[in-house]
Amino acid sequence: PRRAPVARPPSHRARAIASMPRERMRRRRPFARASSRFVACVALALACWSSRCESTSAKDADAAARALRDELSTLRHALQEAKEASTALGKAVHGAERALKRMGGLVKTPGVAATDETRCDAGGPTKDDEMSFDGDSKRVASSSMPVSGELTLEEIRRAAEEHVRAALAGESKRSKTFSDAFDRVSAARVSTKVTAVHVLPFRNGKARKARYYATGDEFGRIVVRRTETGDAECEVQTNTTASVRSMTAYLLALNTTVLVTGHDDGTVAFTKIEQEVVENVGPDADAFPTDYTLRASSLAAMTVREANAKYRVKLRELGKTSRASSSSSGALEHVEESFPVEALGMYRIMGKRYVTAADTDGRVVVFLPSLGNFANVHGVFSAGSKVFAFRPYNKAVVALTRRGVAYADINAFTTKSYACDGLMRYDIASATFDPRMSSRLTGITTEGHVISGFVALDGPRTGCVIYSGAETHESRVSVTTIAALRGYVVVAMSAGLEILNITNTKIAKRVLHSRNRWQLADEGVTPTTAGEYAPVIASDGESQIVISHPDEGAVFVYESAMYVAAPASLLGENPWFQPLAVMIALGVGIWSYRRQKMSFTPEARSSSHNETMEALRKLGYGQDMARARALVSGETRPGYEPWTPATIRKEVEAARLNGDL
């Protein structure tokens, strides 16, 4: 049970207040009220002061943060300006280095007069410079020559200042020299005369750059080198000692490549190059834990004459007669002389890989390589004239010849010839197909004209058309090889190279021309010959190109630095025209649909309905239903049953079952 509360006696203060008179209490209330008001005012003042201090401190914090942000922004701008200044300084240093290299090429030997040909805007070298190599690193080294009497130091200084100003102003966007258009990747020294080069299909890294390239010399020897350094990885002697004239390759497996070479004696040789992944134990093992080694071995070889004889035996065993040499298909009779193999091609048709080899007389051998027999002859045919290039195609073998286009069916092995419109006026010296558009070709005529054309094989308009440029150059008369890059074509001719732009142009346009001595001078090399030779070139079809100077014993690998524009779209380059064209096409489609819908009127429906009824009545359909109704209802109605869509559908089905429709 809860205890009852204990009554406590009142306190002394309570008794005093209770005994205080009422008037005195009334006199004391105003003072209490005033003191409470004073306390409230003080408390309010303290609250306002604290809030004002808080707002002041918040404002101060905001101001400090704003000042910090401004300081960070200023620092960021300063860092950006420093970065831009560093980039500009790097460009200036790079331009100065190139200018010094060009100035080294401008310096001549004493007593030799400088001609107008050597004293050019591109900074070409003289004719009596010397070339030296560093044997340990196998890199090309430069050697300086004394200053001549005609070319003063003041002229060299002015030329250097112009190049430095151009580098600082950013005027290197347009390629004026070979060193502006291409960046050197590696250089190598060779002891024999290189006659053919090819970029192998091994790829490296995410950028899928070529890892190796192969060179063939005048003795039939193949040397495989690394693209990044130019070091020789392996070498092999083919089954012939004749000079290598042409090369191509394909991947047999992930780490195995088959290299096909054509030689001067008409031999087609097959060489296997295997890549093996090994553990790197060198000083750079932490950065590159794995390395690659190569092994090369000769597989098979066969001449065009032997392939022709072998194919004749194959035809006789099949019970077929070989055709005469004037025919455009079948085996060739009386093949006694061997011609150099200049054109090689690769095809993938119906899941099988084919290798084509053409000699200068127009004979084409088609090989069907297998693991047991790489030189397996599938067929031989005559293209009618010299073959310049094989067009990539997935249905047949297509060859560009002097007369037109030769089309060879692999299965039936029948050939067709298509004449090219506009080709009869020109004589092709060399040609190649565009890697981005296999139907487009670019070539050079013997008179120095640049030609472009299209070979269409699918669709109703099958054929070939050739266009020619108006300008000609005497240097193009001695064209030897054409290599296609992405958007450009590199033409090798006597004493130099020429770069043609094939992007968004009907006819390839000339970008720049570089002589052999100018190119070597850009690399800081002084040549030992007059430079009147044709360089040997090959590309990977994208951006890398291999250039060999056979008379100088130097091989360079370059990466293209030229701008490649996107192909022209179907609707034009104006971005505003594309949505407008889509809206126009959509409007035309809606208008066409509405017009067709309006043309199909009820009158047209009734006319088609009546035509169907008349056709069924002529065939004798429709009377059975009227007779059945008469039997059921007991009424005889002359004529036919009233036609409805359902009855018409049934009668049409009956007519189809009876064979009347």
C-alpha cells in the first residue's frame, strides 16, 4: 500500500510572504516585472549577438572558401599555361632538330657548285655527301661536312629561323617535306641489295601495329626484322638463288605465318615463320616479362612452268584436254620460257585459302595450300596480258591487266574478260587497290598520268571504268612500285618517292615529292651515291610503311603522320543536311503510302470482286451451293448463290484443290 503524503510545514520565505501586507506586495510587482523584462532583453541581446556572430563567421567562411577557389582556379590556369608553354617548347625543339638536320644536308663539300636541283625549299642535300653507319647499334649515323663557298652561314641561319618559326606557329599541319609527313620508327643496315619487302601479319599491342617485316635480297635470301628496333630476328635461304621480286604472307595459325615469294626465274617459294613466346631474362624483365623468338624454314617451291605441266597432267587424268595458249582459261601449251613473278595475291573463297601468282607474261597459277603440300596446284589460266594487281574478292580471282579485268571462277575454272572504259588510251606502269575500298584502284601510266578507277563485280552493272588526271610529271615515267596506306598512296620511282592523296577525290592528288637524298638528309644521313635509284617500298595497308634504299644499304620503317579525312557520306558533309534529308525521305514515303491507299478505292474493290465472280462462274463454281439451298429450303431459285467474301474464298480453295486454278 502506498504511503500517504506527509504534510510539511511552510518555509520561512513562504510564511514571510503570507504575512506581508497586500499593498507592499503590490509595490513590489512592478520591480519584478522590470527585472524580468531586463533579463529578457539581455537574453534577447545575447541571442542576437550570437546569431550575428554566427552569420559573420559564416560570411567569413564563405569569403575564405571563395578566395581559396579563386586561388585554385588561378593555379589551374597557371598550370595549363605552363603545359601549353611546355608543348610549344617541345615543338620548337623538335622543329629546331629537324632544321639542324636539314641544314646539315645543305652543307656541301668545298669546290662543288650547288645546282638549282639540290638547293630547293625542302632542304635537299648535295650530291657528294657521304653515308656512315654505326655497326654496333645498326642505326644510321650522320656525318657533317664543311661549309662551301657559295652557301653562306647567313643563308643557313635564315633557313633555320624559318623552320623554327614554322614549328612555333604550328604550320606543320600541312606536310611540306617527307619528315613532316612520316615519323621514323626504326632504321636498319643491310649488307646486300634489298629487292622486295613485306610487312608480316603478326600484330603487337592494342593498336595492332605490325611486329615484324621481311626483306628479300638479290640472292633469294629472306631476313625477318623487328619493326620497332630494326634488329634481325631470323633469316632463311629459299629454294632458289634468284632475286626476290614480290612477297605476300598469310597467317596459318596464331603464331605461324607462311611467307610466299616470287622470284626472277619464275619460282614461287613458300617459307614458314614461327613465333615462340619465351620468358625474358634480360635487364628489362620487370617491364617486359615475355619475349618472342622467330624460326624460319623453307616449305616448298615450284616454278610457273612446272605448275603448268602439273596441271596439264591433272586435266588428262580427269579426261579433259588442255587448251591452247591463246585461250583465256585452262592449262597452257608449249611453255618453255620462264618469266619473273611480279604479282602475288591472297583469296579466301568458300572457306578455302588460295594463293595466286602471276608472271610478266600473263600466266596465273592458283595454289591451294595444305599442311602436307603447300605448292598444291589448283589451276592455271592466262590473263591475256601482264597482271598489275589482284583485287580482293570472296567469289573469284580478279586480276587487273593491261587490257582490262580478268575474272576467273575457282570452281568451274572459266575466265571472263571485262574491258575498262578509258583504259585503251593509256598504258599502265603500276597499279594497286585501295585497302579501305577494294573496288577502287589507283595507278600510274607510262606517260606519267595518275589514273583512278573502279572495278564493280556485284550487281547489274558489272565492269570497270578508268579516270585520268590532267597533270603529268616526268619523274613518274620510271615508276616501279605503289604501296597503299589509309587515305594515301606512296609511289616509288627513280630517284625518289611521291605521296598521293586518295581520300574524297575522284583522281588522286599529289601531296609532296621527296627525292632519295632529301629523305636521307631529313634523317641526318649523308648518302654515298647519286640517289638515282628506285626505293623498294611496302605497307601494312594502314599507317606503317617500310622503305628500303638498295644502293645505300639502309631500311627505314615509318609511321604516317598525315591527316586522314573520313570518307564522304552519302548525304554530304553538311551536318544540317542529314536530318533534313531523313525528314524529306520520310515525307516522301508517307505521301507515297497515302497515294497508294487512296488509289485503292471501293470501286476498284468491287471491280476485282466482280472479276473474281465471273471467273468462278466460267469455271462452273457457285451452282452447287444454290442447289443445296434449294434442297434444304424446298424452294427452287434460278441462278447462283449470292456471293460473299467467305463463299468466294471457299470456292477459290475448291478450285485450287481441283486443279482449275
